Amino acid sequence: MKLNKMLSKCTRQHTDSSMPIVALLAGLAVGAVVGLLFAPEKGADVRGKISDKAGDLASSVKDKIQSVKEQFSAESEKVVEVKDQVVDDVRKKTKAAADQLSGEADATASGNDPVKNS
């Protein structure tokens, strides 16, 4: 019952093109485990191999996750730098525009209206 619910959720949520790849990888994993279980070796040896492979897989996944975290960290630092640069540029341009408007207002107040004198 739970398996049916889980499968129906998976098929509804993942309708993109990655689903066949995931199904293929899952099939390969199940096939490898079943092949090991039916191999003519002792059960303890087979369980040890499965455990070793699972440990290798877990280590590989941890390494990939760490790599992705480092990439996100580097990219977020770049985004912060760009944001700071944009904020500084906006402040400079705003100050320049305010200074220009202030200068024009001072000129108008003193009677030296650049529009009237032209």
C-alpha cells in the first residue's frame, strides 16, 4: 500500500526526461544486488561486498555534495561582490544627480537661471 502511494507520487511529480535515467539506474542497482545475493559465495562475503559498495557510494555522494556546497559558496560570494558594486554605483549616481539638481536649484535661486540666460 505504501509502495503504491510512493510510486504514484513519484510518477506525478517527476514527468521530466530524467525519469527514464533514474529508472535505469535503480534497475541496475537492484540487478546488481540480486546478482550478488544469488552468487555462489558465502552470505557473509556477499553482505560484506554490499556493505563496502554502499560505503563507497555514500562517500561518493558526500564528496559530490561537498563539491556542490563549495560551488554555491563561491557563486554566492561573487553575487555579494556584484551586489556591493551595484549598490556603490547607484549611490554614486544618485549623489551626482542630487548634486547636479542642487547646483541647478542654487543657480535658479541666485538669478542665474541657465534657461533664462540662453
